[in-house]
Amino acid sequence: MAPEFTLALQLRAPLALHRARASVQYVGTLDYIPGTALRGALAEAYLAEHGGPDDIFRALFLSDQVQYGDLWPALEGKQTTLLPATAQVCKRYGLKDLASFRDALLDVWTDSGDDKKCPKCGEPLDRASGYLCNPDPVEPLTPRSRLRVSTAIERSTGTVAREMLFTHHTLTGQRQTEERAPLLFQGTVRLTNPALQDELAHLLQAAPLFLGAGRSRGLGQVEVKAWSEAPATEPLAERWRQLNEAAQRAGGEAGKRYFSLTLLSHLALRDNLLCPVLSEIAPQHFGLPDGVTWVRYSGSDRAVLIFSTVTVPGWNAALGLPKPDTIALARGSVLLGQCDSGQEQAVLGCLAQIEAEGVGERRNEGFGRVAVCYPIHYTYWR
């Protein structure tokens, strides 16, 4: 298994990471740092220090030997959990009141999810999105953003464009609470070539990094707060066991084994005609063996695929041009699979490889990270 390292960044200036191309007056910001932005910032710092690309540059940034994961908001010394598409919370109070918080993935056999009510106010439950910090006890984590008004810049002259204003959100590096506690942005970097560890560690400490848009206006400066080996996660076999015990209580078949695939980052897959793979995604796209299928809803032929799609823009700093859009399955999407009990060991081996290596395209930019038997699905099902 490739070694993983935890990277934590702290904002030294507001950060603007546009959700879409800045072609309209208002542009929102992402609430996390994509692996694409991290990779681009480190590549820019490397070129500034060495003057041009070399073999080490190509190994660090133009191959799959280093995979730069997304950095989520986090509190120092604590872990962050991305809420999947199956998470539910009170429609009235949201994550402010977590007594109603639950996960609905295993409702597939009972159809009881639509009948769930908030125990406090009796309102229906709605989908929850965002992050949880230190899940035991559950605590919501939302980064604070700020609306900024700026003037557009003429590309030909680098000066202010007349009568052209636009607004965009920026991240402030603070938590959206009354005390405005400082936030870090934390994730993992996966090295399939451990020989690059020293080069990457030197690059992270050598110079300040600049991310996102508006850097000519003083935005986007970050510094490395922590770089260390990633802590061990709960073994896959134990997560598999706990999910299957919960599935049996929920009404699953005794002769079947169940697993969930939860996307921790966007998943970009294409078929033989180079078209994006979305609703027609199959277990075989993940490299799973024949005989593995998606679970179907009770009394229906519809597969349990809770997903949304996203169009991911990009910017090529070297050329000064936009990258082609990538259409992908959005992070937080959940797929529920099943196999016969006799296939358990073979499927477990494939699932371990999926977690270790990722799936699909652009994995060196953080795409295609998958959690198997994500603990939130069985811990908060009730």
C-alpha cells in the first residue's frame, strides 16, 4: 500500500476558489481546497525555485507517482468527516440540532426513511451536506466566507477595466461560529513512489504557496501548518463486518454480503467512446469481479445509486488558458453493492485496492478517492 501523509494548510490571506468559470458578475467559492489547486500551487513553486521542468518535476506533477488529495476544513488535532448524500437532519434546524442526525442508506430494505421525523420538532428530515468534526460527539464544521466586490482587470494591459465590477465569495480561514475559531485545511497526499518524499517535503517548506484566484489582489496565500504520516484508519475487514451486521438488522438477505462505495472526491470515468460514465455506472467500472451487482430498492428494479453530477472547470496556468470541463460524479455520492457470501474474500481484495489506489481519471489531482463501508452509514443508521 502506498504511504500517505497528512498535509494541513493555514490561510494567510482570504482564498477564492471559484465553483464555476468567472464569466458572470457573481462567483461562489468552494468550501475546500481541491487537489488540483494544491498540485498547481506546488508546481508553480517548484518552477519558481528551479527555473524550469526536469525529471523530478515530471515525477511530482505529471505522473501518478504523487496523488494530491482534496483538503477539507478541519480543527487542529481533529479529524473531519465528509457528509455523504445519504445523511439526513432536521429540515427546520439543520446541523444546529444534531439529535435528528442519521444516515438513510440502509433504509433501502424498509422504505422507512421518508417517514422519519425530527424527535425535537416533528418536522421531516432533509438531506444534510457539509462536514462533521470529531464525530463522537457529532459537531458540525462550516468555514466562514466573505463577499468581496472587485473591479475586473484588462488582460491586455493588466489595469482596471472601466465600468466592470464583479462579486465573489472568499474563504476567511475561520469557522462559522460566534467565536470564529481558526480553521485549517487538511487532507492526504499519497506517494506511490516513496523516493519522492524528501523532494516534496522540501518543496512544502521552502516557500509560501499561493492558491486560487485574485492573487494579484493579495488573495490566496497559505502556509504549511503540518506534514506528517497519516494516522491509521479502521481496518476494512472490521468496517465490512459492521456494515453487514447493520444490513442484516435492516432486512438484507442472509446469503448476501453488502458494501458501500462513498466518493470522497469527484469521480471522472469515461467509456470506450470517451463519454462520461454517470448513471450507467456498473461495479465493473471499479474493477470488481463478475457476480457483484448493485443492490435494488425493495419492490423495484432501480439500483441504489445516490449520486449527483458536477462540471469541474480548470485553469492551465502555464498556458494562461482554461482547461476543458470535466463532467464527473460528485463527491459524497454513495453506491450500495452486494455479492454472494462465497465471493467475500475476492471482493474484499478488490475493495482494498480501490481504497488504496483510487478509481478513474485525474487521480494525481485528487479525483477518484473512494471510502469502502464508510462508518457513518452504519454508525448513524437507526
